[in-house]
Amino acid sequence: MSTYVYGITRSSHPGLPKGTCGIGDPPRPVRVLTTGDLAALVSDAPDELRPKRRDLLAHQNVLAAAGADGPVLPMRFGGVSPDDDTVLAVLGERQDHYLERLDALDNKVEYNVKAAHDQDAVLHQVLADDPDLRALSEANRAAGGGTYEQKIALGERVAAAVKQREARDAVLVQEALQGEAVDIRPGPESSGWLTNISFLVDRDAADGFVAACEALAKHHGHLQLHLNGPLPPYSFVE
């Protein structure tokens, strides 16, 4: 049977509460594989693994329980190895790297921040910042909307100005929050968001990071911020 891997920790980790179960239907018992200074939190893998809500939550719950008692390198959902021996072999081969990461992530959590524009607010701001663009918009409005060509020209200029504003605001978000974090990782680009960044934050500084996000949203009303966390530091593990 294949082995499902939840995360990697030190062999000195106190482990999980007795009877902890993970993914599967019925849920598979979580066990610990140990070699040298490292341990892997694993269970038997179901024959057919799908990202169902029940299993996603089970994966998250195992990592949350383990993370409460020490640093854990979280694996993303779906990490399946052929067998226990393969997992142990990888732990042995990459022991130095995993130990370095465990040291770096000790007492750290991840917050993911995505930002988008309030379209009406940013359009107002773009026109307020560019007198020529504002004059063109007002002239078109006075002419009943303008000709087809004038509408196209105005639309292209507005779109370009908004694009420039997105780039500036992506930098603004990062610079406003990175001082509250110990590391950052850009996330994949996704439709509808002008930026997607993960921040590694000391647990003890988490309230300060959340407060910085709230202040950023308050002082820049054209920004819509989506904050997700605290999370296991997925983005800071290879």
C-alpha cells in the first residue's frame, strides 16, 4: 500500500495525540516514521485520492495538531510515496536540508495576502491623477459619449492607466507588509488579483501583521485585501 505524507519534523517532536487519524474513508491512523534526526507523519494512502473537502480538512488538521508542539515542514495535499522505505530514504538523503528548514520555520506561520482593486474607486483615482485623461473623459461625456473611435481611444488609455496602477499597488502592498514578516514568497498569478504574496511571520508577531493589513486597507480604500492565515508555512518548503 502507498504511503501518504503529511509533513516532516524532528525525531524529537513529541508526536500526535494517540488515535489521530487523517485522510480516507474510514480515516487512516496517522503514524510516525523515524530515521536519524527526522521523522515523517504518514498514513496509508487510499486507493483513489481526490481533493474532497473531508480529506483536505483532515490533512490540515493533522498539520495543525503537529505544529502546536513544534516546527513541521508541511507537505501539500496529495503527497503520496510508493512505500514507507521510500519516505525514509528521502529523509536520509535530504536530512541537512530538512533540518535547516525546520530551524528556519520554528515558531513561524504563513499568511497569504491577495489584493484587488475596487473598480469604481480605482477608476476615480486614475482620472483624478491624470488631468489629460480626465479632460478627455469629460469631453466625451459632454459629446454624449463621443464617437466610436473616441470611446475606443478613451477605453485604451484608461485600461493602460489602471494597469500601471496595478503594478504600483502590488509594490505598495509588499512594501507595507514585508516589515512585519521574516520572509516573503510571491504566489502564482491568478485572475482577478493584482498581487498574491505569502508572508512568513513569527507567531508572536502575528497580531502586528494582521493590524498592518487592516491599516493598509483602511488608508487605501481602492484596495480590496483578502487575508488567509495563519497557515502552515507551505510556501516556504520545497
